[in-house]
Amino acid sequence: MMKLSALLAALADQNTPLRWVRESASGDPLIRGISYDSRAVAPGVLFVAVRAAASEGHGYLDVALA
């Protein structure tokens, strides 16, 4: 488990392009897991939209947020 701010800081060090969709109401939530499957998202799970040839992950952002 890791705070969101620590995860983002580690990714930023890797020159990874990051884009926020919505900040958490809790400010700096504890991330318990990461998923690229919007159906597997639950509280504490960070959804990552992956750009791919077969399916565009950004199309599932609304599902993950719900």
C-alpha cells in the first residue's frame, strides 16, 4: 500500500506522462491496488487508462469512477 502522492512522485521521476481526471475528496488517498480493468475498480484501487490498439482505456473512465 502506498499514498497516491508517493506513487505519483515515483512515476514522475521516470518521465511518465501523467494526466489527472479527478482528484480524490480525501486529498491523498491510500492506494491498495492498481487496475486497468474498470470492472475491478473498488475504493482504494487506482484505475489506469491504457491506450491500446484493440481497446481505448480512456473510454472506461466513467465506469471506473462510478
